[in-house]
Amino acid sequence: MRVAVLDHGMGNLRSVAKALEAAGAEVTVTGELDEVRRADGLCVPGQGIFGRCMENVTRAGAAELVADWARSDRPFLGICLGMQILFEYSEEGDGFDGLGVLGGKVTRLPNKVPVPHIGWNTVNDTYLYFDHSFAAHPSDPAIVKGWCEHGERFAAWVEEGPLLAVQFHPEKSGKSGIEILRKWVEN
């Protein structure tokens, strides 16, 4: 599968690309929308601030492309912030609208635990690597394939058709992360 990793100015693009290559994909890291459209699958990674990510994606003219792709029958992968922007709203900063592909909102993790949540945690009895301060709460729990606990229960893994979005970083999660990516590439 030919996968475009969207370069929207945020995220660990090279690590994601290398992990997808290890999972069997042919990868192009690009911000060129025509090049993205020619790919079989789209990956939107991200690290940083929700509002800045939405601003970058919108400024690049990619917001509509990302939203349409995520709603289509084409393979879509959102990682960390790339998952969060799929939801309707995030309370990060002064609050920002997301793409609204998935119903629900993104809220700050509670202060009763260390925030940001950095390190290994379990999802479906598998240890995966996290680095985030905000977490998704889908309005439809049926799309959640894996939950995680860190001060509260949140969606760590959602799937809807060919859409896969994860709060953890599969590219930093060793063999378990590569296996998740491999299954996405193969399906």
C-alpha cells in the first residue's frame, strides 16, 4: 500500500514513516495535496497543540481533504493529535473546533495524575507508548476498540471502517506498535 504521511508542520514524521515502512507500506512524507490524493492510504500524525494543528491543516488547505478522506472508504490512520482533530471539539487552550468526522470531544486529563501522560500503558492487554495531556471521548462508544486508564477512562484506539485512530504512538511502541500498523497496511 502507498501511504502518504501528511506533513502539516507538526509531528515526528520520519519516525512514523519508518514505522510504516517496517509494517510493509511504501511511504511518502508530503504536504503536497495532489501527492496525498494519489496515495492508497493517508496517515495524519501529530504532536503538539490542537489549535495549532487545526490552524496548520486549514492553512495548508488540507482540512477538507483530511475530513473527506477519513469519512471515505479509503484507509486512514490518525496518530495522537491526528486522532484528536477528527473529533468535534477540544477544550485545549481556549477551545477549538475539530474536523467533526467523529462525534465527541477531547478533554484535558485530570490533575490527580501526572500530566502529561508520558510512558507505557496498557490497551487491550498490550503495552503501548503514550505522550499526551488531552484525551478523546467519543459520543459513540461502539467505535472504541481499546480503552486506557490514566486518571480517567479514555478512548485510546478507535476504528470505523477503514479509519484507524490511536492516542498512543505505534511508532514508539516497539513490535506491538509495528504489528498494529502492519494489520492496518494489510487490511
